[in-house]
Amino acid sequence: MLKGMDIQYLKHFFQFAKKYKRTALLGIAMLPLSVATSLLFPWLIIQVIDVQLSQRNIDGLLLYVFYMSLVLVASYVVDSTYSYCLRKTGQYTITDMRSVLFARVLKLPRSYFDSRPIGVTLSRLTSDLETIGESFVQSVVGLVKDTLNTIALITMMLFIDWKLTLIVLVIMPPVIYLTVYVRNRLRELHLITRSTLARGVGYLQEALLGMKTVQFYRAEEQVETKYQGFTNEFLRAQKKVNKYDAILFSFISGITSITIALMIWYGSEQVLEGALTLGVLIAFINTLEKVFVPIRDFTSQIASIQSSFAAFDHIEELFIEPTEEQGRQLLSREEIGSQLNEFKSLEFKNVSFRYREDSPYVLNNVSFALEKGHQIALVGSTGSGKSTIMRLITKTYQDYEGSILLNGLELSQIPQEASANLFSLMMQDVHLFEETVHFNIALGKEHIDRAGVEQAASYVYANRFIGQLANGYDFRLDKNGSNLSAGQTQLVSFARAVAHGGQVMMLDEATSSVDSITEDLIQKAMQRIFKEKTVVAIAHRLSTVRHSDTILVLERGEVVERGNHEQLVELNGVYAGLLSHSFDEGQDSKIA
């Protein structure tokens, strides 16, 4: 019934569940008691009808009715304890899985998110795990108990009357065959529904994030049509799931009714002939109903379990996706020693890079060196490789050719946590949380106190606008800082970078759509950073370039010119051409 991957998923689940084995074992200990109560009840029926009632023993009859009541109460307590313990184990296990998965997602390489919609990953962490928590745990809880009860009850039926039991056993093969067939079809269909749901969530998230653009260009109808395609695909697959589920449920319900009818017809004749007692027949019919009810419920349990295995297929991707450090030969703490306590140098040696093996190179034999206290500006047209160099330095991508040395150590062999404290990043796309200004600068790190936040904000002149906000540093931002201007969000980003103490500032300069007052603050902050920090910057403005010790001019992934501003102007090459096309030299205009 279970495929190889299903067993792997179960093993994976139970690895997490081991932590709660005491609760699980208490629930499992209830299983034999549950089976015992199921077997006792038919026996008590026989005693009541064939012994006490036939002998007109009222006292004995009342006593056995009391026993039956005790068995019913015991059955309720045992089944409730079993169900509660195993469901509790399951929910705690799912909670742990969610925490581990999220922690793992946080360690995935940043390149992973470049090729996958955020909504798909979100679906893995939410709806897929919820499916496992609700369907898998509850269905397995019921399936295990019902299976053991069914086996025990059929065994008891054989002892009560093997001829009547044969009637039941004869119809079992077609039931099992149909169940296996439907199970396989349900697995395929649930894979489709889970995949379609994830893609639909991904597109929905993308559409909601771009809602302003959609509404401005009146593209609502097109977006709705595309999303409707996902929902229709999901609906078609779900309708097939419901069809197969209904067929199996109806088939087993029909078989149950036919079998009970045959049992009454055959058993009544045996009672009239004296070959069978009335108590045995009633007990047999009662037991038969207990056998077929779990078989009937088995259809819905199978459907739920298949949906869960389909969800397992999806979240397994997050478990097997290699993290930033997996599969790499990294230096140990002992090998690194104190070499990364302070930034000394960064050197690119004939570095080439492409995003995929079948794609063209975006960097070709790039070489340069950055020393402590120096500044490098990257200049070039869109697609020249500026951002790729930044991504390699920050280890967003690591499969480069050539060598990148950080303090003499190969960057790809340095663990992320060992080099992270050396760099701070200030990018064009600033992400701010729906939290206070203080939180957005400190990011909740305890070692960055209020004084540290205020000092960092003052360093980049962000304190000038923060002081004017209601509640100052306790001012709460809306989603992604929408209640701040574009320039103010940049200044918060600058303050964040300074507060976290990176010795090398990675700067992707962005001052477009910024008011003149805020832009002046940004330029002052950048001048201070360039004067006092080690900097690697994607430069867009003359003021940034002028403060750089070295300017690298890139074209099609190659460094075509290098030098300071005066040297490159005198060279009268590509850089000089960028200047002449973009601004009058006396103005602080964009150069790329």
C-alpha cells in the first residue's frame, strides 16, 4: 500500500516525533485496551440474549447490562486518551517541523529565492504543513486503530461462526483491489492539487504586491483571468478527487448493506433450524457493522493521507535543498583563527561567473584589490556586471571561477557567520518591517541598544528626520515603510548598516525620486562613509565617484578601465564618454 517515498516521509515525520515518545507511547498503550473493549461487547451481547434472557434471569440480565455500560464508558475513555495523546504528539511534531523548516529556509542561499516565487515557499511553510498536521495526523490516528480493531473483530468472527465469516471474507478482495486503485489515482490527483495551489498562491502574492501597477494600467481583467486559470485547474483536479472518493465510499456502503442483508437471510435460516443462536446472530451483525464502518471511513482516511503525502512531496524539497554551507569544504574555526576579526583586504583574481551552466558569462576574468580604508566605485551601463560583483562579495552566489580572497582566505571556503560581521549592505531595494524605527535599525539584536541606534542614525544624518516623527525612534512604520519618503527609507537603511558594525560598506547608491532636502542628507552621509569607511559602491553620481580611490569601469562583464576620476577623465575613454553623455562636469548628475 505504501510506496518507497511514502515510507521515507513516515521516517522523516517520526524522526521529529521521537521527542514526544512518552505521550505517543501512552496513546499506543491504549490500543490493546481499545481492541479488548471492541471484542468484549459482542461477547456480552451473546451472554445477555442466549444466557440471561433465555433463562429469564432478570438479576443476571441487569448485571450484564451494567457490564455493557462499563465497557462503553471504558471504550470512550480509552479511545479518547488514544486519540488525544497521538494528536497532541502530531501537533507538537508539526510545530517543530515548521520551526525547523523556517530556520532552514533562512539558511538557504539567496540565489534560491531568485528562481522561486515567494508565494510557493510560503505555501510550503503554511498550507502544506497544515495539511500534514490536520489530515495526516488525524487520519493515521484513526487508520491504525481501525485496522487493528478490524483484524481483531474478524478473528473473533471466525471463532463465533466461521461459515458466516466466509461471507465477509469473500467480498474483501474486490474491496481491497478498488481501494488500492483509487489510492493510486488519489495520490496523482492530490499532487496536482497541491502543486496548482502553490502556484496559485505564488501568483496571488505577486499580483497583490504589484496591485498599484495592475490598477494603474487597468490590467485587473488580465490578472483575474490568469488567476482564474489556476483556480480552474485546481477545481478540475479536486472534482476528480471527489469523484473517486465518492465512488469508493458508495461502493463500500453498498457492499456493507448487501453483506448485512445476506447475513440476516442466511443467519435467520440457521436460527430457525437451531444451528445458530439468536444472540450469536445479533452479536455477529453488531460486529459486522463495526468491521465495515472503519472500512467505509478508510476511504476518507486514504484521501486525507494521500493529500498529506502530496504535501510531503512539496516540503521535502525544502529539506533536501542544500543550504549556503552544505556541500562545501569550509574552513574550521581553528583554521580561520583571528584572521577575520578585522578587515584587511579583498582581492578578485581572474573571477568569472555565470548564473547557470547553460547561460553566458556575466563576469569575465575580473581582477581588482580592495585594501582597508580604501573605496572602490563600480561604474557601467545596465548589465555590465556591477551588481554581480556585489552579490559575489556578499556570498549571494558562490559558484564562481577564479579566486576571491578575503584577508588571504578563499571566500567560498569561509563559513557565512565568520565573514558576515565584516560587511554591511545598503541596497536600492530597502525592506522595512511593520515595526518601530528602532527595530528597523537594530533588527531586534540585543547588543544594539538605544544609544547605539541613535549614534548610527546621527552618523548618517537620519536623526534629523527621525526627531520630527511622532514618538521619534518609537514611530511605527507601515508596510515596508510606506509612511516614510523614499529618501528617508534609504537613510534608515544607512543607519541599519552602520549600527550593525560592518567594516566594509557595500553600497548600491539610489537617490532617484528623492526630495532635494533628503537627497542632501544622503549625499552628506555618503561623503562621511566614503571618508571614514572601506567601501565598495555601485556609483551613479559624480560626487560618489570623486570620493573613490579606484573606479572600475565595466562593460559586458569585463573591467575595461580602472583608475581614479582624474586619471580616467584624462584617459578620455569609456568613462569619459559616460560623463559627457550624462552630465556637465560641474554638476552632480547621474553617470550610469
